[in-house]
Amino acid sequence: MKLGMIGLGAMGLPICRRLLANNYEVRAFDLVEKAVQEARESGAEICTSAALAASDVDIVLCSLPNAAIVSGVLREVLATEDLSLKYFIDLSSISPDSARNHAKMTAERGVEYMDCPVSGGVGGAATGTLTVMAGGSDEGFAKVLPVLEAIGKKIYHVGSVGTGSGIKMVNNYLLGCNMAAVAEALVLGAKIGLDLDTMYEIIGSSSGRSFIIENKIPNFIKKRNFEGGFAVDLEHKDLGLAADTAKQLKMPTPMGSTAIQMFETARAKGYGRQDITALLKIWEELMDIEVK
Ligand code: NAD
């Protein structure tokens, strides 16, 4: 079976490779030549536009930076005269509102748009072990499930369109707030003389434990390696999606507001492309201490 894949970045390229490894033929497109080249070397058929990648296929996937770019790609794809497309699977992290708007756009041409954001990062994309949170109809979900199974290990049909993006947004809201809190807490601990191994061991088996404590301390903080991982810029974007959504609902989100300022500070320090654990360095510099 042939699929379209639009966006071959940190997530999109390994996802494309998973599709190829699962015996799908892939028509792929990205704006960046290097990404296109790597997809070609992996066996994808390269197209010169998003519209061409989405032609002659029933299902297209995209993994793009933000909702505005997804909208632009959708407009281009939907302008195609002979549209065979039935399902548009959006793996990007966007707001529930944007997902519902995209679904309205595609419905006019008889295409079902499904928001299917993912969790598990670049490593999960490479190994096909992503968590996928799908929003769309029961029939649509049943149709695209084999494709989602090629890229993910845990696949959830959350509900109607927008719900996949909703749960992803809420999850990443918590991730960002937790990261901001852990950065402060570890530096506070260091200031009172606690070492990192002690904090990892005891908090990791106490009520303050979290993904950040269990995963990020050994893999990033302990190694003083802030490269790769989940970028400050991406988490900053996700906190912004939650802030916009809360504003529409007239709901105060003070934890998120504080966290977003910490991520903005990290971006101002030049840590935008580093892992979210780079937030630790802000507090270390301020308090003149290294957590070790
Ligand atoms: P990325 O910036 O590495 O890749 C995005 C790709 O989209 C780039 O290759 C870019 O050239 C391409 N692109 C931009 N505009 C385009 C257009 N008009 N047509 C075709 N291609 C276009 O980003 P990423 O890290 O791969 O993330 C993709 C999405 O997945 C984002 O929405 C992100 O929030 C989400 N996400 C990322 C991670 C992660 O760990 N990186 C984890 C979960 C979810």
C-alpha cells in the first residue's frame, strides 16, 4: 500500500523509515533538501510538493512544526483537482481548536482529518514505539489503525477530532510545569548540600517522583548532556497552546504561566534547541552552584 508523508524532520524522517520498514511505499515531501535526500536513501519516493505527496494515495501523514504550516499544506493538498485522498493523519502537536478547524476544511472535499499527536520523542519514532493519541471517527480510526501500528506501540482512540490534540496538550502542560519545578527543586537541594544521586534515589521512590526525575536525571542531568532530547522550543510551543486554549475558556493557569516564563528565559539564554533539562542551568547560574 502507498502512503504520503509530509514533513521529514526530527520526527517525520524516522516515522517515514518505520512506514517503509513495514512494507508501505511512501511518497514523501519536505522543504529541506537534506531531509529529502535522507528519505530517498531510505527508499521513499520523493515528491516536489505536498500536493504531489498526497496524490494517488488514500492516506497521508504529516509531521510539521505548527498549526499554521499544517493549514497551509492542507490548503495546497485540498486544491488538487483529482483528489483520491480519504484520510489525513496529522501527527503534529497543535491545539484542539486548530485540529477541529482542519477537520472542517477537509470535510468539504470528503477527506477525514484526524489529529494523531505522538509522544515518545525521536527515539520512540525510530523504534516505532511512539504513543499515539488519535482524534477522529470510529470508522476513520479503524481504517488508519494499521498505519498507526507501524509507528506506535500504544495507540489510543481518544474520541472525536480535537481530543487527540487535547490530551497531548494537557500531558505536555504537565511535563513543562514539572520540568520547571524540578529545575528549581534540584538547585534548592544542591544549595542545602544534597547531591544528585541522593535526590534521584530518594525522590525517585517518594511522592515527588515523575518522568523528569526518573528519566531526565540519569539520561541528561547526571551526564551534563543537554543536547538532543525534547527541545525547549517545542515545550515552549506546547505551553503556549495550553495558554491560548485556557484563555479562550477564561481559565487561569498560573502554573503554566510561570513555566512558560522559565522556558522563555531558557530560550533567551540560547538553550532553545537543547533538551528541556537545560532549564536547570538557569537556576544553577543564578545560584552559582552545579547540581552533581
Ligand atoms: P522539525 O522542525 O525537526 O521537523 C519539521 C519538518 O517540517 C522540517 O523538516 C521542515 O523542513 C518541515 N516543513 C516545514 N514546513 C513545511 C512545509 N510547508 N512542507 C513540508 N515540510 C515542511 O520538528 P519535529 O521535532 O520533527 O516535530 C514535528 C512535530 O512533532 C511538531 O509539531 C512537534 O511539536 C511534534 N513532536 C515533536 C517531538 C520531538 O521530540 N521532536 C515529540 C513529539 C511531538
